[in-house]
Amino acid sequence: MDRVYTMELVRSFQVGEMSRREFLTKAGAALGSFAAASTVLAACTPVTGPTEPVVVATLEPVAAEPTLTATPDGPSILTQMVEYPDGNGDTLMAYVARPAGDGVYPAVVVIQEWWGLNDHIKDVTNRFAAEGFVALAPDLYHGAVTSEPNEARKLVMEMDQDTAVAEIRSGVDYLLAQEYVAGPTVGITGFCMGGGLTLQVALVEDRLGAAVPWYGSPLSAQQAATVKA
């Protein structure tokens, strides 16, 4: 699967450069099936309305001490799962990667695709750390991870967008409370579903220095005018 080409097709559809039919035709050819193209498009489209409960295998995330990791041809980084509270007194979790050396570093929030907090997103987070950032990837599915499009679609549909935005903002709280993070702002980036959430957070969070969505659902002109990053 050509991820870059497919995401370019998603972007072209979202900004009106091609019709839904044209997208499904081209993406279906690239992905090997019309069904695969439909599920990719669904992942980058806003979800509304009720849905059936999700039944998917989950692994209970566990907070851990930092692990020292040597990145290929790069600096050493520290990685760990961390816990922090949300606004309701519940516990949230995220994957954090940061430079191993002493110092104060800029921070960035990395938002998952519809698959969950998987190894790919953790690798992206690690790469930010190798470049000198403290990077935090919130676990928005609370332990659920999948590689199956149908399960991913169910997870997206069950996720409440407003709750996800609030959880991401709690991650910003956590970052800015760390002595090794340089405030008063952080960056945010996300991919497909995470790109849409990046934009939604940028509408309400004034502690963002930059917001970089990799597609996702675009904002209206009126919404874009209120972006705080």
C-alpha cells in the first residue's frame, strides 16, 4: 500500500479537487479493493450519530519507568508509558519519548491514526525525540489497537470527539508540568483521524505554538479563522 499516494488522494477529495467516485476509483486501484478505499475514507471523515458497542481485543496499558533506547545512527532517547489525570478524575495514559540528556526541550503531541497507539505512532514519537523534542502520543482508545479496517472503523465510531479533544488537552497539561519541557506552548501533529483531531484541538487550545495536521477532516473557513495555534 502506497501510504503517501493514498493520503494525497484523501486530501484531494477533502478539499474538493475530486469527487467521491473518482477517489474510490483511484484509491481502490491503489489499495486493491473498493472496500479498502471506503474504509480509508471513513477513517478521515467526521463521525456522527450512535453506534454499536465495540468488541475488540485490548491490552491494559501499564505505566513504566523510562527505557533508554539508542536510535539508529542517532542520539539516545528515553521512552515510557505515563499516567496523568483527566478533568473528571480518571486516569489517562500516553506514550512519551524524549532526549536522554539533561536539559529543557520543546514538546509536541502526536495523535494516532484510526488503528490506535500502535508501533508506527510510537516510532513517529521516537523520531521526534531523536530530533530534540519531548513527544507525547495519547492513548485515545485506552489500550485497544487493531490492524483490521473493520475493527478500526468501529473504534473510530465509538470514540467521542469532544472527549478525545479533552484527553489531548490533558496531555498538554501533563507536558507543560514537566521540568524538562520548555513552555509555554507545545506543538501538535496527527495523521488521518489524528489530523482531524489536531485541527479540532487547535480551535480550543491556546497553548499551541504550531498545529500540523496530516489531512483529516478540514475546517470550514469560519472555523479556520478561529484557530489558536
